[in-house]
Amino acid sequence: MRLSPTLVAALCLFSANAVQGYGILGHTLTGQVAQKFLTPETAKQVKEILSPYYDGLLSKAAPWPDTIKGQAKYRWASILHYVNTPGDNPPDSCHFEYNYHGADVVNGLFNMTSQLQHYKASPPVTPEEKSAREDALRFFVHFMGDVHQPLHNSGKARGGNDAPAKWGRARTNLHRIWDGQLILKDIKDRFDNNPKAYLDNMIDMTRGVWQPAASNWTVCDPDKNQGDNPWSSSTAQLAHLLCPKEWTRIMNQLDCAMVWKDYDESRDYSLEYFEKVTGPENDYLVQRLMAQSGMRMAAILNEIYDPPTPEGTHQCGEQVSHEVPSESIRFVKQGPRRFVN
């Protein structure tokens, strides 16, 4: 069995408690899902944007924003990984109402998407502009993972970082559990420590137990997502695909319904809780959120870098990388653009 070097590194780094944010493994997997659904033209342009180190792979670029948090140059981005909700108190109340205040994951996504569109329309010339474009792509991919981690969408106990919990014999916290411990245990228990099998299973479920819902994951209601968007003029054409306000609202509801439900710091979260959020009882929730993130990420990037033909359809060809073998996927634009198997 040959594992992706990126995943091997992710497992080692997470075990060493070397990461914060969504966790290297979670970001790597969402990037791999997205890579699976890129058109060849989009994949080509992504490779041109990213430094050679990344081999054109979103999965290698996705963890980067967590590695530069301590750098003065990027200090401005540290508060763009999450959104706090005033008055939020899960599991008792999750009545999410988004109020724009300029520095959170919702507007981080709007901002980075706007920059990607800007540089697509006006290709960068100087090294500084090329670097800014690469940064925008890396932040976009990362924030797409963060916004699909429920605890990045609730300010209670600093998103669960200050919520002690047990994980077997270890002491941890609720945020760390959702950042990676659930994923690692699921890979170990159901897939014999094989991350690629875990990834392949996610892709298979988009055609199986998650259908037909998966074909609608990339569909947004534009009216619900543009009101507080200061970059609305440049992202309006993506309003049927880019809806972080709605995604945040749904994640916040999960905080009440699942994540914080029956919270008890003496509870062993590696037992019943783990089974509920990773197994069939709740539709393989942890995997499903990563699959949603990756598919939505790909849909937005495809719309920017390889928009549909005037006839409204195009066929994705064979996209091959050493990480993720791809398949042909049709995109149909009838109103909103969506995935169709």
C-alpha cells in the first residue's frame, strides 16, 4: 500500500500536536476531494498559480495558512479562520444571525474569492502580484475547510478550545477532537489506518448514500448571501455557488444539535459520541462535511477558471495526480451550476 506523502506527514504532525486550525489531515482531505472534481483546465491553472513545491495539489496548499499564523506579515489573517456569533450558547441556543464586521471566515472567503476573480481578469505581472494571487488561493482553500468545521462557527469557549474533554485515557478539548481526533480514529477503526481508503469511501458515498443530496451541495440561494458582502460587485456572479453565510448558519445549528449536545468534560468522547458523528446514525457526518467542503471548493474554482460553455455544459476529462485518480464528471448549468453523476 502506497500512502500519499502529504497524508503521512499529516498523520505525524497531528500526532505531535504541531497544528491548530482545522488540522493538517482535515485540510489535506478536503483539498484531495476538491482535486478530484476539478476540470483539467482548472487543475492546469491551479498548478500555474501555486509554487512548484505544491505540485499543483490543493491538498498540499490547504494547510499553509495554519503554518504562517505567527508571522508578522500575515498577522491580519489570524482572525479570518472562524466567526463568532453574538449571544450564541450551544447547545441551549443556536440562533445564528450574521453581522458583518470585516474580520471573520465568512468575509475571508468573500475577500479571497474576489481576489482570485480579480487576478483571473487581470493576470498578475509583478512577483508581488503573483505572490498575492497564490496567497489568495491558499487562503481560499483553507477557509473552505475551516467554515465546514462546526466549531469554527461558534464562539463558545473559544470554539471549544477551552472545553476540556476526555479521549480515551488522554485529556484534550472539544475543538481538538473535531480538528482531527475523530478523523484519525475513523481512519484507524474502519479503514485499517489507510487514509486513501477513507478518501475513496468519501468519493464513493457522493454517488451512493449521499445521493441525490450531493448533487445539490453546490447550489446556493444568492439572496441569502450577498447582503453583508462588501465584495458583492466582484463575487455576485458566483452567488449561486459561494454562500458562506448559509454554510455558517448550518454549521452553527450542528453545534447545538450534535457538537455540544450533552457536553461533559468527564465524558469519553472516543466512545458513543464518536460513533454518533462518524457512523451511519448521522449519515457519516464528519466525512460528509469534508466532502461538502471539497465539492463546493471545486465548483467555485471551476466557475472562475473554466466556466461552462454557452450551451451550459462541459465534460471533465481525465484528471490524474499521484494522490487522487479522477473520473469524468459532468457539470450542468440550468440556473445554478451543480454536480450531476
